[in-house]
Amino acid sequence: MEFSTLLEERRSIRDYAPDTSVSAEDIKKMIYAAQQAPSWKNSQSGRYYAVITPELAETLRTTCLPEFNRDRTVGAAGYIVTTFKSGNAGFRPDGTQTDALGNGWGAYDLGLQNENLLLKARELGYDTLIMGLRDEARLREMLSIPDDEIMVAVIAIGKRASNPDKPKRRDIDEIVKIF
Ligand SMILES: Cc1cc2nc3c(=O)[nH]c(=O)nc-3n(C[C@H](O)[C@H](O)[C@H](O)COP(=O)(O)O)c2cc1C
């Protein structure tokens, strides 16, 4: 798919078609795409927990998401919980922070990875919703996520049931200064 088409077609989807599934093979293709992103000293600190077994995905939806996102992901085929290893990106080998951003660099790297993942999902015919609102403690318990990983977003994966309008973007001149 043409890159510009892919960029335009990706939307945050909050209305999923029922009875869809996502294979482990396709999940690995998405994670492979994520892995191609640049990262601080190639530290590759992102980690992924994919829940695609229907009963487990339903348990995640109903017990680990607040109502707002629970309702918007009915019919989603699966979820990917994204984390990154704390103290890697943005840190020296002796464990000290390189600058004031600290683990912010790990979050930056994970965001780069996650966008690749979303675009690959779309190329494979899936739709996604990044969710910052989630029950971290329940997800950690359900998926045995270690304490040295910082949890960031949960990404729902499924197939769109309707086509939402594109949320308006700011005018480019509002966000860029070219010198
Ligand atoms: C870090 C982050 C957290 C988000 N959390 C949520 C969320 O909890 N629930 C939700 O419905 N959308 C969430 N979104 C989706 C945004 O609302 C959406 O990306 C934005 O409105 C632009 O729409 P688009 O993705 O269709 O271009 C989140 C997006 C990001 C990047």
C-alpha cells in the first residue's frame, strides 16, 4: 500500500466488526515492523504482550479497561499491551541518566515503535485504537508484567465496522517554525 494512503487510512477505531480474529503470525509481522524503528543506542527497550485468545481478550476488555474504552472495543479481536524496560534508553552503562529526560527516552522509542506497529496493522487490513486509559495493576497481574518494565499504552486490534471522519489537525504553521 502507498505510504501516503496508509497514513490517511489509519484512524483510531472505536467501532469494531464482531467475530473477527487476529493470528499470531500477523501479530509477529506487526511487532517486526515495530522493531524496525530507531531507538536510543539501538537499545530496543520496547516489550509487547499480545492477547489474541478470544476468552482472554474478553477478560482483558471487561476487567482491565475503564468503561470508556471497554465500550469502544467491543468486537476487537485482540489487544497488545506495550511496555519498555526501565533504565535502558536515556541511561549510561553505569545506570545514571544521560540527561533530564531519563525514561522519557524509552517512552519516545516505544512511541516510534508503536506507530510502525499501527501502520503495519493497517497494511494487513486491521484497525487499531491506542488506549492510554487502562487499569495498569490488573494488566500487570493478568499478564505477569515485571516491575522493571514501564507500562505505556494498550492497543486494541480489530476490523472497523464504520469509517470515522478524520479528526481535524492543527494548521501546520501553528506547529512549525522554519528558520
Ligand atoms: C497516547 C495516546 C493515548 C490515547 N488514549 C486513548 C484512549 O484511552 N481512548 C481513546 O478512545 N482514544 C485514545 N487515543 C486516541 C486519540 O484520541 C486519537 O489518536 C486522536 O484523537 C487522533 O485521531 P486518529 O488516531 O484517528 O488520527 C489515544 C492516543 C494516544 C496517542
